[in-house]
Amino acid sequence: GWALSKLPSSAMPSMPAATRTWADAEEAMGDLGELLRELVDDGGSDGGLRDQVGLRVLVALLHARPSSRAALSALDAVATLSRKDGSHGDALREAGGIAPLVALLGAGAESEAIAPLVALLGAGAESEAAKGAALTLQNLARGNAANRDAIREAGGVAPLAALLGAGAESEVAQEAAGALLSLAGNEDGIKAVLEGLSCAVPEGDLFFERLCARLRRRAAGLLEAAAAGADAAALERAIERAVFVRVGAEPMRRARARLDELRAEAEGRARREYLELAAVSPPADFLCPITMEAMRDPVVASDGHTYERVAIEAVLREASPLSPLTREPLRPDALFANRALRNRIEAHEGEVLRLAARAAETAVSRALGDAAAEGGGGGEWGGLQPPPGL
């Protein structure tokens, strides 16, 4: 069993030595937990605990084995206290109660509780410890910025988010969504919760829908920003989070199309580098005036000039967009695909790669011939790596 004497001194009340001898027994700890729970249930607005000593005992019991009678009784008492009066939330935080509540969210099979991971994989029963901890953290976070910060700093977002994987019918997932909704009470909280999501928010329950609505605007903004950039990994992460909170179909379509472009560009760069074409500059009219890189999706703006689509779209999102070249006002609704230029760019790129690949193949063939003449070998390519695409 787990003894109070084994807990950190900051989490322990002052107790006589004789008391600590029987506190080593888990049965005794369970009796103590149930006694405190009854005291809280029968108490008035103060929950029957009139000073920090009682709260410290409760916090100490929260450190016990997650499925034990002591921990579950203490959890019930803390949940009741968190609903009685807002001041109890501050007192519980000051007594060190946030960290063990977060730990109970991750109570796993090795401690005879059902882990969030098991629920995530679709296994049946759910952990009462996790459910109670999620509900209590929800109550502590609601309307209390200091508690929200403490829960985030204790690492509470990730295990709460993992509990969403238990599905729409799961009570523990609903309580976890309520806790995450409370944590997402400001921009910092929204950012933390969105980054902590590891699965899609289920549909149906009011908590699920409200959580999605609160996170969706930021997810859409991050998606748009990532699509305007050139970091494929960042765009992949933004798409994943947008899927989790059900961002609209059209922004998702544009983001996925942009990701395909970035991957194609990366593949093209790899081939160019292999064929030592990195220093070969494309014709000047293939370059976007904003990014100074070869365009993949050239469009004509209302100033009559051609730009890379994502680059000029970023300009058009400004309050009063001006032409990067002429400084005249731009019409946000006037953007037309320059298909003729795009065809020229693709044809030029293909021809350059084709000629370079042919030259590389010729060089490899000559090297193989020389190696064979000297008695070498080593297979079709003689140990040499063929260029990408060959």
C-alpha cells in the first residue's frame, strides 16, 4: 500500500508518530478517505473543512493508488468542494491539489485503472478516477484564471485531450471536453488546447460542439497562415488540427492543394540538387515579384502583374491592399489564373530536368564502362545511385 509517510512533506499534514504507524495500511487510508468524504458531504458552504490541514490530508490521499478506496474517496470530496464555493478552488490549488488530479487522468492498467490510451483504442469500461478527475478539473478551471494556468502548467491538457478518444457516448470524454472548454477561456488557453489535441473532438454532446466552436476560428487562422507559407510540415500539422475541430470544406480543400504543391516542389528541388541544378536560375519572368522564387500557381492581379497565388492572396487579406509593384489599390475580387505562364514554367522545368537526367545517365554509363574495363562491376548501376526519377 501507499503510506502518507512516503509522500512529499509539502503534501502531508502534521501527524503524530503513532498515527503514521497505521497510516501505512491501505485499508486505514481508505477509512480516512471515506471519513473525510462524509465530512465534506455533511458540511455547509465550507465543506466541513475549516483550515488547510483537512485540505492537505485530502491532497495527500489523492497521491494514493488511483483505483484505491482512499484516492477515489478523496476525489469525491474534492469534487464536492470544487462545486460548493469558488474559494475552495483557490484553497485546493494552494494545498497542491492540481498535480495529483492531473496524475489521476493518466491512471493506467498497471495501477488497476483503465488508461485513457485503452479508451482511445476503443476498449470498454472507463476509469472512474479519470472521470472524476476530469470533472473536478472542469469545476476548478471554470471562471478561475489562476487555476487554469496551474492545470496547464501541470500538464493537464494532453491527458484531457486524450480522453476525447473514448468517443461521443463516453461520459469521461464529455467531462474531459468540459474541462478543456474551461481551460480554453482565453487566447493562451485556446492555443494550448488546440496544440494538445491528439484526436478529433467527438460530435453530439453540447460540450463537444462548444469546444469545437471555440477552437475552430484559431485553427482556421493557423491553417490559412500555414498555407501561405512554404513549410510543408507546419501545414500538415495545421491540417490535422483543422480536421480535429471540423474547419470548413473550402479552407481544407485549399490547404490540401497547397500541401500537394509543396510536396511537388520538394521533390523537384531534390531532383535538381541531385542533378546539380540548384545554381541554374529560371527565366526572370518565371519569378514571383514578392517571393523572388519560381511560381507554381501564377495569377494576374488587378494591377496587371503576375504573382504566386498564395503570396498575393496574403497581400489581398490586408485592410487596404496595394500593388507590391505599382502601389495602386488592388481589387480583392480580381484574381485570374495565368495558365499560359504556368504551362511555360512546367514545360521549362520538365525540359531542364529531362536534359539533366539524360546527362547524368550518360555519365553513369561511362563510369560503369570504365569500371568494367578495369575489372569492376557491382550490378546494373555498379554501386552507384541512379538519379531520382530514373
